[in-house]
Amino acid sequence: MRAIHIETHRAHRIGWLRAAVLGANDGVVSVSSLVVGVAAGGASQSNILLTGIAGLVAGALSMAAGECISVQSQADTENADLRKERRELAEEPEKELSELKTIYMKRGLDESLAQQVAIKLMERDALVVHARDELGITEELRARPIQASLASAAAFAVGAIIPILSAIIAPAQSISAVTSVTTLLTLTVLGSLAAYAGGASIVRGALRVTFWGALAMGVTALVGKFIGTSL
């Protein structure tokens, strides 16, 4: 008995994976940078924690709003294209059939076979096939604003909790060091997981995320140190 060949692909993960990874990374880097920067300026532990918590709330809401607006714009464009395509299918079905046939001919089918395929697929669901092959819109990759915004906000909050917990646990004089180390380790894990889920190089993904996180914390610490000694 032949083994059943099952293929797995990662395209269906693109929407939520992008939002989740972006949110978590932003949460870790943003709040860690705030904590390290304020700590470098000589703030008390209570003020550092207040800053971190405020950064978590503000950042999560900002991520949710920004992601929702951005993805909703994409969804609006997709819906407008689908409405236009639905109208054209109702008013000019022969023209739409010809367009579909031309698409398949450009992909390598001869004219006769392209015509047969176009007719057969349009008989099943003309809008779906035109959306996929003419507009490049598929159900798996459709824009989902609410899902994306919730994923971004939740991921940001989860990421932001890590530097806050570090600031709570660490001795007052070691908050910057403990938070920095914890953040870099977290970013390494996040970068590796994101690269693995997306089928990319784990090492390259981890290094890329960790580098930008370290840079953000370093610059913020310098700014906090400079301003803290000036005030």
C-alpha cells in the first residue's frame, strides 16, 4: 500500500504570523528600551515599573489600532475589486471568460485547453476563480483586520511583560543589565521561532531580531543617561 503524500505549506500563516511576530518583537524591544533608558537616567524602581506598564498599555492599543487600520485598508481594496469583478461577470461574462483564457494561455496552455479550463472553472464558481487567477485574492491570504489587530495587541502585551517582570525581579541597581540580557535572550528565541515557522534560516532570523533589539536598547540607554545627568 502506497503511503499517502501530505504536503504542508506556510502561506496560510502569513497574516497572523506577521502580526504576532511584529507585536511580540515590538513589545519586547519598546518596553525594554523604555525600562533601560529610564533606569540609565537614574529613575527609581517604582518609576521604572510605572513607565514599563504605561508602555505596555499604550503600545498594545497603538499596535491594535495601527494594524486594524492598515489591514482594513487592504480589505477595503480587496472588497472593492471583488465587487467590480462580480459586476463585470454579470454584465460581460464572455469578456471575463476571454480574460481567464488569456491568463491560462500565458501560463503555458494552448488556446483550446485554456478555453476548456476557463469554462469548467467558471461553471463551478466564476467569482472565486477570477479573484484567485486575475486579482490574486485567495481565502487563505484575505485581509482580516480584527484578527490581525487582536493578534498584534496580545503579542505586544506578552512581549512587554518580559522586561516588566525583569524590572520587578532584578535588584534596583541591576535593572538595566538584567533587563538587557533577558530581552536579548527573548529576542533570540522569538527570531528563531519566527524563522522556523516561516521556513527561513533560524540563525539569520535570530541574529536579525537580536541586533535591532540591542541597537534600540543601546541608543535609548545613551539618551536616558545623557538626559538624566542633565536634569
